[in-house]
Amino acid sequence: MDADSVEGLLHLFHKRYDVLDCLCDDQFDKRAVEERTGASRPTVDRAFRELEDAGILTSTGTTYELTNFGELCCAEFERVDAALGTLTEVEGLLSHLPRDAGLDMRLLEGAAVHHAEDHAPHEPLAEMVDLAKSTSEFYGYSNRITPYIVDAFHRLTVEEELPAHFVFSEGVYETGLSNYDEKFGAILEADHTTVHVTEHAYTYGAAVGDDRAAVSVANDMDRLLAVITNDSDAAIEWVQEFLDGIVASDRTRKL
């Protein structure tokens, strides 16, 4: 397939988006496609002909089905459609991150976004705590510290002895010692806790557990915007790599 053919196929996908969406859901009855899309019968007929001419559909009389090429096109169509839907949802968050933030679709594809509200600006951080509660071992980087987070992780690591590997920014480490000395100090000294402190100061925090990953995103005024959660293997792998990269950096030290 040459470049012109690819361009033509993409144009067809755009032009016949609603009809193709039906076909990829195994809906080949033209009347059902009319009702679902709101298109007229002549429009549906033209769409079917165009998709058949492109090799996506095949027909025997009035019976239609996807070709092998059509099946693969549908798989990619649905993947890209879902990915662009996710990107559209998080566009506002991404705009607050630096160009070299390094987020990729492994984290975002299939993710849930928990937005902060004005009346409860720290509520999404509960997702980080829930992740820690449901895992056998916690691994995370923190670029912010709040009384809620300190209390929650003091209970989990000191009282419940959850194994945890924390990576703190220098700012979080210093604030923890000065503002929450007793509980933060106990977290640092807990038997099952490993702590690294880094000079890196990302505008997002990250955590990973047994079966879920989470990333918190803040703006340049350090206001929490949202927490992104994802239970896919790819997302967990991305966060693990991100955390391992910080720990391995020569700008990070172990306490």
C-alpha cells in the first residue's frame, strides 16, 4: 500500500467513522446502521460501497462481512479511537507537564482519570493510598506531602508494616522532617521501608503496586490536578521503569 492509498484509507475512516464503528461492532444490517448513526439509507448504501471498494467489506448478495484486511483495520481503528479518546481527556493535564515529561501511551491507554475538584483538591490522592492498601509492597515517588498522606503511610508502614520503597524529592524530604517530624521520621525508620531522596523534581508523582499504577499530576503552582490510574501490565511496567530510573540516577541518594 503506497502513501496515497494510506491517505485515502485515513480519509475514508474519517468520512465513514460512524458506519465503520458499527461494522467493527459486527453490526452489518443496514437498517440497524441507519438507526444507530442517524444517516439516511442512501448515505449508508454509499458508505458500504466505499468500504467494499477499499477492501474492508465483502458481500454475497445482501449479506456483508469484514474481510481479513477489514478485521485488522477495525482492530487498529478501535485501538486508535480509544487512544485518541484518552488523549483528548487528558490533554488539559498534559499541557501542565514539561515537553520532556516522558509520559507515553503505556500509562495512558485504558487509564482512569480522577480529577481534583475545588471543594476537595486533595481527594484524588486517595487513589494512591488505596493502591498502597491493596498491594503486598509499595513503590513510589512523591513530589508533594500533605497531612493526609503522612497519616495514611504512617499507618500502613509503621503500624501495619507494609513493605515500601519511597523516593522523595529533596523538597518533600525536607518538608517532612520539618513539618511532620515524628510521623515522617517513623516512616523513614520503619523496618520494612527503603528510602531514596532525589534532586529530580518532577511535576508528577508515581506509584506502583501488585496490580495497579498511579500517577499524580500537578500544575506549575503545585496544585494537584488529577491522579491517573491504570491496571494494565504496560502501565505498571512504565511506572516501574520511571521509578527505577530515578533510583539509578547519580542525583539520587539512599538514606
